[in-house]
Amino acid sequence: MNSQYQACIEACSNCAIVCQTCSTACLREDNVKMMARCIALDMDCADICAMAAAAMARNSEFAKDICKLCAKICRACAEECGKHDHDHCQECAEACRKCAEECERMAA
Amino acid sequence: MNSQYQACIEACSNCAIVCQTCSTACLREDNVKMMARCIALDMDCADICAMAAAAMARNSEFAKDICKLCAKICRACAEECGKHDHDHCQECAEACRKCAEECERMAA
Amino acid sequence: MNSQYQACIEACSNCAIVCQTCSTACLREDNVKMMARCIALDMDCADICAMAAAAMARNSEFAKDICKLCAKICRACAEECGKHDHDHCQECAEACRKCAEECERMAA
Amino acid sequence: MNSQYQACIEACSNCAIVCQTCSTACLREDNVKMMARCIALDMDCADICAMAAAAMARNSEFAKDICKLCAKICRACAEECGKHDHDHCQECAEACRKCAEECERMAA
């Protein structure tokens, strides 16, 4: 493990999973229509978080660039999820904020 | 989080990262030529592990099928990595075996 | 390009894109609730198709196993999408059937 | 299909495949050691190209940001691959340049 990246890799891996979980839970809500942007952002956020974790694990030359973009997408996903009271949305917002902080530190 | 899958999701997420780390470390070894199959299997294993973790998090209808294939690829990667004395290969073999066991339990 | 796989790689790459397109279009339909399983299968199908295309391009030892699973998921997605009259669902069903056929030939 | 993105989606899908093909072909060269950075960049480039194609197909809010980063990674991969005379490297360099141009146009 590239130990300097470990906290950020873990935050990204976790956020990817939590976003996937949130997207599925949103699809099962009665008010799916209201959750459409949340689902769309969950999909973007899951993708970039998984990619960021993989790039850091490979010690990629572009790890910082990828983490910078990951932080931006996490912030948007946290803001949208944070608007909804569902537990899965609140947990997702929290995971996204944690991941954004780690990625911002990494990219600095 | 789909709690029934939690141990397997964690094993898959971890294995994906450890395989990416091993592929990069193998590329930096002096005897890269000897590590070619290890690198190739690391790439397959990282891909299927990330996909399995995502599918379980989404509570996918195909989670068991994907985990069954994930276990098969993890077994092959563990066997190949296990042949090499490098620490990153031994750690990867261990993560692959752990992930294979969790995936086999999941798919059963 | 591994020319023996070319038709299957193209079918998988195309199907991955068409499934992503369909998932977004479903999220914008008025009757999103009715489209929930379609969206979920689109996500599974997009993931395995992208992975199958990548594995064939890498000439992976597991290309046949991955294509076999890809065909199974494509068949399920084609069946679900085929039930909906939206153009994006009908196009997705068609791309999934085409991809399933190529993957079944590949895995044979 | 989101027709305004079609040329860029196709360039990204193609580049992802060509990078995977190049990474495997590099691993089979006698002088693998010399190809290590090429393989590493192929992996980064394949990942971001696949993600960019998927994000455009989903009409993601972040499609432009992702394409901007994709163009940057494609330029680096094209430069490295362009140094090597192997056919697979020259073909990869060409696919990366084409993809970078389309992504730059998209992100503008």
C-alpha cells in the first residue's frame, strides 16, 4: 500500500460503495422523481471515487489531478444528498464530505 | 450499507486496491519480464473485484454470479502472486485468497 | 487490436454506452418508478460490458468467462428494456441482444 | 445517444480499448522494463477514457470536467507511446491524440 495515500484511498473506496448503495436505495423510494439528480450524481461520484482509489493505489502520475476532480464531484453529491432526509442520503452526504476533504488534502 | 454483504464488499474493495498496488510494484521490479502474468492477472482481478463490490452495494440481481466469477479470478491471481517472493506479491496473494473465500460464501 | 475479438469488443463497447444513455433517459421519464428495474439492470449491464471489452482488449485469460456472464446480464437487460415502449429502451434492448449474441459466440 | 457528444464518445471508447491492447502488447515485449511508463499511462488513460465515455452517455453535469482531465492524460500517453516504434504504441499514440482533440473540443 502507498502509505502516504492510505487515508484518501480508504475514503474514496468507502465513498464509492456508499454512493452505489444510495443510488439503489433512491430507486426504491416512493418519490423517485425527486431523487433523480441524487441518483445521477451518485453514479458520477461512485465512478470517480473508484477511479481515484485505483489511481492512488497505482501511484499514478495523475493521482493529484484525479483527486482534485473527485473532490469537486464529491462536494456536489454531498450538497444534493444533504437535501434529502433519507438515512441513505444523509450517510452518503457524510461519506462524500469526508472523501472531498481527503482528496483536497491529497491534491494540495 | 447492505449489511449482509458487508464483509464481502470490504474484502473486494481491499483486494481491488491491493491488486492495483501489486501491478505497479511489479512494473518497478528488475525482473519485470517474469512478472508479466502477475501484472495481467492483477489487472483482471482489480477490475472484477471493483465491479463485485459495486454490484453488491447496489444489491444487484447478479451479485452472486459476479462474486462467483470474482472468486475464480481471485484464486488464479492468488496462485500466480503466491509464486513470487516480493512482499507486494505475498500481500496480494493473501488479499486474493481472503476475497475468494468471502465471494465463495456469498455465491453459495 | 486482437482481431478475433473485434466484433465482440465493438458490441460490448456500444452496449455499455447505450445502457448508460438508457439509464439517464429512464431517470427523466415521468414514470420513473416503473423504470427502476430497467435503470438497475442498465447499471449492471454497462459495468459488465465495459469490463468485457477491456478484458478482451487485454487478451485476458478470463475473457470467455467474463463474456459468458456478460451475455447473461445482457439477456436480462434486453428482456426488461424490451417491455418499455420508450425509444431509448427499445434501442437498449436491441444493443443488449446484439451484445449477448456476440458474447455467446465468443464464450462458446 | 446524446448526439452532440457522439464523436467524442466514440473517440473515448476506442482509445480505452486501444490503451488496454497496448498495455498487454507492451507486457509481451522483450524490453518490458523500457515499457513500464507506457504500461502505467495506458492504464490511467484506459480508465479515464472509459469513464469519460460513460459520463457523456449519461449526459453528466461533469462531462466537461471529466473530458478536460481525459484530454490531459491522453496527451501524456500519446507523448510516451509516440517514443516507441512498436506498432501497438504508434497506434495507441494516434488514438490518444484523436481522443485528446475530441475531448478538448468537448470541454471548450
